[in-house]
Amino acid sequence: MTAPSKDEEKQITEGIREILSQYDKDKRHLIPILQKVQQSFGYLPGIATQKVASHLEMTDVQVFGVASFYNHFRFTPLGKHPVQMCMGTACHMVGGGLVLEALERTLDIKVGGITEDKEFSLDRVACIGCCGLAPVMVIGEKIYPKMSPTKVDEALVNLKMEAEED
Amino acid sequence: MTELIKLTINDTQVEAEKGTKILSAALDAGIYIPNLCYLPEADLPFGGCRLCYVEVEGRGPVTACTQPVTNGMVVHTQTPEVERLRRTAFKLLIAYHNLDCRNCPKNKKCELQKLAPKVKVKLKTPEDFRDLPTDLLPPDTTNPYVTYDPNTCVLCGKCVHVCAQKNGEPLIDFAFRGYETRLTMSSDITLIEEKCPSCGQCVAICPTAGLQTPTSSESNATLAEGG
Ligand code: SF4
Ligand code: SF4
Ligand code: FES
Ligand code: FES
């Protein structure tokens, strides 16, 4: 996991204080709070779990236990290019898993992870509603239809070059 | 005075206080029912291991640790049906367990070793589960007082319960889901130092090698490395 910088950390602490101020100390707010935190930062930073825990008078492991149960929550930030591979039924049936494996290999990260240069993050999603184009990959807003493991490099190469130019 | 309930377990007349679970009633009467996750003092039974299946006449198989006794209840602890259920449950418990008893710190003191002959299952990876992932997961050595081995933990929940009892809140708890379910240690060292009295109760209650006190040279090395 990449640790946030001092500035980021300050920003996160501020943001979380703001979110927590809208909720009283009741455990039933746990999931809505976590959702808000993720909405604000794109992920659940480590300090968020601790701050939320102490606000709700829970332990950080309890909060982490709940959060880690759901695929919806992530613990690493999103990359500049968030890569999502559809693992809905249709995409799964026509080899989505193989594409996902190829993505993990090419990016050298696991699902839920982010590359060291913070350019790419990788997630699996459920059906995104265009099963006719299965298997479907999404990077940012762009949809890549009828994916195959061999098309992974091709799709990533432009984005990777862009990254190197910056 | 608490009300006494009369029931029959394997043709034996048994009396137990109202609210007692079938499992406790049977064990107190000297009738053995396999169990792994049961803690009599817990308000809510965990009911996770499914080893304690018994047959209640008119109701079929139930887990003995979750069902309170009722008057006139007739319980059988050894029907072919419940024995089959227990075998399956036990196989599931060891399906992706790192079964290396000879080199295991818990060898000869392990609850699974004691249970295996009782549920009539061999302590080796069951045929039907050979295709499950077998990669060993890394141990968790973040807590200076206890180390955790996800490969021998059977997720019985006992450690979480005793920790919460002792400290008013659990400093260890389950996280993730499915195959990935494992215990998490508090990641915040100040929290551990402030709250964990290093009482060792979680290690003592662990039926397997899941939780250990870091005494072996190996875990000490990992601890030193981690700072
Ligand atoms: S925990 Fe028990 S069953 Fe597992 S390897 Fe150790 S001794 Fe064997
Ligand atoms: S570490 Fe031990 S006591 Fe805790 S859940 Fe695993 S097997 Fe049970
Ligand atoms: S299953 Fe992938 S788009 Fe529907
Ligand atoms: S002892 Fe009943 S389910 Fe574990």
C-alpha cells in the first residue's frame, strides 16, 4: 500500500472530520460513513478506518472487518487510469477471467491494487450492461469491447506512453 | 428458582435448566457430541463449525450448540444422517488447512487431531477438495504479543470472543470473505500497546495452531525485521 504524503494526510483528516460531524455516534451509520469516505477519496485510507472506529466507539479491526467484507470498498487509491474488468455472467462465460489474469500480469498488480507509478488501478466489476460486447473492459470512461488476453497490451500501450511523456 | 426441563438424549433421561443448549445438556450428562466453536459462556452461539449436528425427533438435524432444550424433546446424537453431516463439516474445516502436523507447534495438543477420529475422518486433505487453492498465506506478525497463521486457523471465532470479553471490545476480528476470510490484528501499534494486555487468552483458547505466542526463533526474526 502506498502511504499518503503529509499534505494528503492532512487533507484526509480534515475531510473525515467533516464527514463524521454529520453523523452521531451510532454504529448503524458505519456503512453510510464508509461510503461517504470512499466517495470523497476514491478509497478508504488507513487513517479513515481508525477515525471512523473511534467516532463510533468500535475498534479499527471491527471497522476493517465490515469494510473488507464488501467488494465495493477499496483500501488503495484509484489510479489515474482506473481499469475495471467486467466479471458479470456473460463476460465471465466468454473468458473475462483470462483477460483479468492478463491484466494482473501486465500491470503486475492484483485486483484491488494500484501500480507503483499510480497510473493504473485494477478492479473487477459486475455486469456493466453491455453483455453483447462481452468480455468488456473499462478504463476511466472508455469501454473496450470483446476483449481477449492478447488485446490487453494493445489497449494499455497508449496510456502507458502518455504516462512516460508526463 | 430456574425451571428444569426434561428431555431424552439417546434413551437417557436428562434434566437441564431452561435456556440450556442441547450441547451443554448432553455434555453435562456425560454424552459426547463433537464440537469446536462452542463457548458455553457466550450469549450468542457462534454456530460456525457445524460439527455438533444432532437429530431432534420431529425436526430433523439441528446444531446442538444453538438449540435450547424443550420439555419432552427427543435427541439422537449418532444417526447415520448427522454423522454424515459432521463428516462433511469436518472435511470443510480441513479442506484448505495446511496439514503438516508433524512440524506444527500444536502437534498432539490440537483439537482437530482429537476430533478427527470422533467424526471418523482422516486428518488429510479430503479427496473432494483437492482442487481448492493450496497456496500458503503469509502469517500476520503485526501484533507483538500474538502471531497468526491463516493456514491453520479454522475460523472458530473463539479468540474474537475471549478478546472482546476481556477488553470490552475485540482487538482482533474477522475480515474479508469466502476463502479469504481471516483474522485481522489491530494494525495500529499504539492501540495494541494501549489496549492489549497481552493476556494470552486468545492463544490459550485457540483449538489449532492459528494463534501462537511469538517465541519460536522464526517469528522473532520476522518481528525484528518488521521493526
Ligand atoms: S493445527 Fe492441528 S491439524 Fe493443523 S497442522 Fe497443526 S496439529 Fe495438525
Ligand atoms: S485463530 Fe484459533 S481461536 Fe481464532 S478463529 Fe482461528 S482457530 Fe479459532
Ligand atoms: S456481464 Fe459483462 S457487461 Fe454484462
Ligand atoms: S459447536 Fe455447534 S456449530 Fe460449532
